[in-house]
Amino acid sequence: MFDVEKIRQEFPILGIQVNGKNLVYLDNAATTQKPKSVINSLVKYYETRNSNVHRGVHFLSDKATTEYENARSNIARYINAEKPHELIFVRGTTEAVNLAASSYGEIAVKAGDEVIVSYLEHHSNIVPWQLLCERKGASLKVIPVNDSGELDIEAYKKLLNGKTKIVAVNHISNSLGTINPVKEIIRLAHDAGAVVLIDGAQSVQHTKINVLDLDADFFAFSGHKMYGPTGIGVLYGKEKLLDSMPPYQGGGDMIQNVSFEKTTYNELPYKFEAGTPDISGAIVLSDAVDFILSAGIENIANHEHEILEYGTAKLREIDGFRLIGSAKKKASVISFLLDGIHPYDTGMILDKMGIAVRTGLHCTEPLMKRFGIPGTVRASIAMYNTKSELDLLVEGVKKAKKMLL
Ligand code: PLP
């Protein structure tokens, strides 16, 4: 059984006060809070196991290496990857997309080719592809969204053609919460001969991921949005693709032999992990995965959905409340505006009440332009949020309206 009060006790930060009020943390799409098991694991790593990996014969190095590789295997199981070495540890989703765009883009895209992204993308799943297109003389095509914030799949079908080499879309939109039909998007891209990167930054913590079932070629995510530490993330890639790609960065660990005449490269995944990796980050991310598994990903999804529906319905009762993004399939994000009030002002007043929300463009400037708005107020939900916290949000929004109008 999913017991939200018990879950909350695992997150020390949820007990703090902000501006004299109990913290209501609703900025989970930006980053989630960390449970004790994750925090303690980080301390334990530095107190008892700290060493560099893959380089030493001594006890600590062996232990750190084993745990680092065990973490890779555990996270691979979590997303149902076939082989652990299909997971490259990176700093986060941003670095994962940059790695794929630089390295796979290098061999796959040439002048005249096309790369498809969508209006719903975070800047980190736009700009790396734009840079690639500029370098190669290729063009960037964009899947439009309808007024509810859903991708226009018919328009997507028309964009696909023999020149399409890569399709890069998110699984769940960080700004609107739209759950995209990624399995269908991938199938259509494959039919057209294109390779697909799924930005899973907002899905790994909310829904079961099965990269094999999706048939995703690349899947990117960040540890800090899934109850893990900052500075660690994953690029999953199919072995065949990763094998065919040139290294992304040069340095220690990614090589087999180095001479001034010619360097040969290490096998997967090390070919893409130059230098000392975020060892503690990877190990602790695996603990975050265990934490999610112990709560149960389906329980989490059900709980968050209930909170989402509850909060949305209550907020909709407020005069002048405008929901931005009303897709039929949505997860854990309530993006909104109050008529006549700038989102930043609403956010400031909520902060005075101890309520943390995000305001602004959410790194999705083209999407905000598409809706003709200066940004939104975004409340984003995690497994530890409660209905009474959403009640406080509703109260806060009413107060902001009273003060600002
Ligand atoms: N993609 C999406 C959908 C996101 O929500 C974010 C972060 O908000 C990113 C990519 C970038 O993630 P990171 O900053 O952890 O690299």
C-alpha cells in the first residue's frame, strides 16, 4: 500500500519552514527532493568506499568499481535495457542529448538532411540539434502542437520523409505535462528510416520505462529529477548505434592504447566516459531507483494522478484561472496563468506562503511563444505531495489574485 505520510517522513527537507510556513514543495519538474536513503548513501560512499574506478588494484578501487558497475546494471534493469553497457553515465539529460547530437549526428547527418523536434521540447532537446544542423547544413523541422498542448501526429507524419535522419522528442512535457505517444512516434520514424531520441527527463520518475518495448534508439534522463543527486544522468543507446559512433570527449578511461600516431578506443560504455566519472552520483542514483521501486512506480503514478486531478479541479474553480495545457493524457504538471497577473508576481506571493512553484518559460521559449504568453506558473507534483498541499496552493493563488488585482 502507498502511504504518502510514510513516504514524506523519508524526505527530511519536507519538514523545514520557509517564511515561517511549512514548506510546500511543488517545483518537482525542476528537481525533486532526496530521501534519507539517497542522502545517507552519499555520506556512506565518502566515509567508507571513496576511490577512483577502473584504475586500481587496491581494495577501495575494486569496491568503488564494483558498485559503480552494479549501479549501471540496476539502472539498466529499471529502464529494461538489454545490456548494462548500453547506458552511458553523463551529467544529465542535457549532456546526454549533446552526446547523441554530436556523436551520432556526426555520422548520420549530412547537408540537406532533416532533424525533427517538437514544439514541446525543452531547450536542451532543441539547441544541440540546431547546432548540429548548422554544422552540417541540415534543417530542423518542428512538430506542431494543438491548443491543448498535444502533438499533431498527422502533421508529424507529413514531416517524415527520406531526408529525416533523427527525431528527438520528449516523453512528458516539462511545461505542460503532456504525455506524448512516443511508441507511435518511434514506430513512424523507424518506418521512415530515422533514429529516435526520447528525452525522458520528466518520465523516468513518473511512469514505467521499457526502452525495449518502446524500441527507443536513445533515451536520456537526469538523476536529480528522480530523487537522485545532481550531476549524474544517463544516455541509453542501442549497442549497435553506440558501437558505430565516434567518441564524444577524449581523455583517460575512454582509450585502449594511446600513441602520438594513433589512439584506439575502449569498448562500451567506457568509450563515452572520458575522465573520472561521477562515481558517487552513479551509485547513489541506483539507490534512488531502489527507493522508487520500493514505493512502486505504478503506485506513484496513481497517487500523482489523483493529486493532479484534485488540484486541477480546485484551481479551475477560481475566476480568471487559465490552465495552459489540457492534454487528454497528462502527468504531474499544472501550468497556469491568472488573468491580468504576471506569473512572476504570483510566484513571489506563493513563496511568501512557503509554496515553491516555478514561474517563467521553463526552458521552453518556443512553446510559450506558440501560446502567446510570457510564461506560466507551474506547480509540479512528486510522490510526496498531498491533497492538503494542493489546498494550500489554491488558497495561495486566491490570495495572490486578491493582492495583485
Ligand atoms: N528535458 C526536459 C523535458 C526537462 O524537463 C529538463 C529539465 O528541466 C531537461 C531536459 C534538462 O535536464 P538537465 O538540466 O537535468 O540536464
